[in-house]
Amino acid sequence: MNDRPIELHYWPTPNGWKVTIFLEEVGLPYDVKYVNIGKGEQFEPEFLKIAPNNRMPAIVDPDGPGGQPISVFESGAILQYLGRKTGQFYPSDERARVEVDQWLFWQMGGLGPMAGQAHHFRQYAPEKVPYAIDRYTNEVNRLYGVMNKRLADREFLAGAYSIADMACVGWVKPHANQGQDLNDFPHLKRWFETLLARPAVERGLKVGEEHRRNIANDDEAKKVLFGQRAR
């Protein structure tokens, strides 16, 4: 690997944090290209070339396989790619890798979408829908319980600290907005505090924090984020 920086298309959200945390942990140089999702920049043609699902994050690695540039979208795929590229936080042993993959995909298919829906219906929905609020808040509660049980006898989700932990920590960070109390999940709380104490996690979570704001009262941003149509 040479030191040409990775181009990171990013906004400070739980999915974006996954990648900044990893890059900070391994010390890979990177340039941040902010994609203001509240202004619709995720629909710009240049961004869609590397992220056809109009979601960030995405990366462009100028030193991809064979020394040729490669672009990667989907945060889980980015973590796996960077883990293979660096040989860090993503084991090469098949059994250990399966452990990591299980919890990474669990986050991608479960914790992230369900926490996102809980957050949406609790914070941003134009009208309160009690069934939706209860449905997603309760499901996040169940998922937190799964993590809590998993962490009862191990320090991290897949044994050693890995991309699975990096993928999950940002989704636990806004736990209050998801209607959750970490005191109800002592093993999860211990894990969460352990991760927040890591300097690289702290740095990763701070990238672009000046751009974060509450859009609950920003009707234009909500139209862009929640009223999207194919373009």
C-alpha cells in the first residue's frame, strides 16, 4: 500500500462513522468529501457513479486491487474491503471471519434498519403513529437484548475487537432517541463505554460533527430525506 489518500464520501451519521472509525484505527490517510444529505447532494450524478443507491458512505481507493482505483459503496462492504486491504480488524482465519461476518450482517440487516425506523417515527414523522413507534422501539429493545446477552461472556461481539463492533457502536450512540436506556443492558453499556474510550473511535465520531444538526424542524431537509423518489 502506498500513501495516496482514500476518498471518503461521507456525512456524520451512524453509517458514516463506521468508516471514519476504521480509518482512524488503522491510520490510513483519507480525504473527506462531504455529501450533504439534507440538501440532496446524494443525488448528484458524480456521486451516483460510485454509489448507485444514493446513500453514503462510499469510498474511492486510488490503490485498489492491482494498483488500480476502485470504488465501494455500502458501509458493510467498505469495512470488509478495508479489513482485507489492511489485514486489520477482519481476521483471515475462516472461523473467526464467519464470527465477524455474522455480527456485521446482523447490524446491516437488523440493528441499523430497526434503529433507524425507531428514530424516524419517534423524532421525524409528521404525525405520531403509536403502532409504528411501539413496533420499532420494541424491536430495538429486543436487538439491544441480543447484544447484551452476547456480550455477557466476552469483551467484543466477535471475540476480538473487529469491524463488527465498529459497525454497531454508532447505532447505539443515539440510544435515547431510540427510546432505550443502557442501564437496562449492563453488558452492552460496558461494551459501549469501552469503545467510546478508544481514541480512534472518539476521533472517528468527531469527523464532521460541526455539520450535525437536528432536522426535526427543517421541512426542506425532511422532504429530501424522507420524500425521495427515483431520479
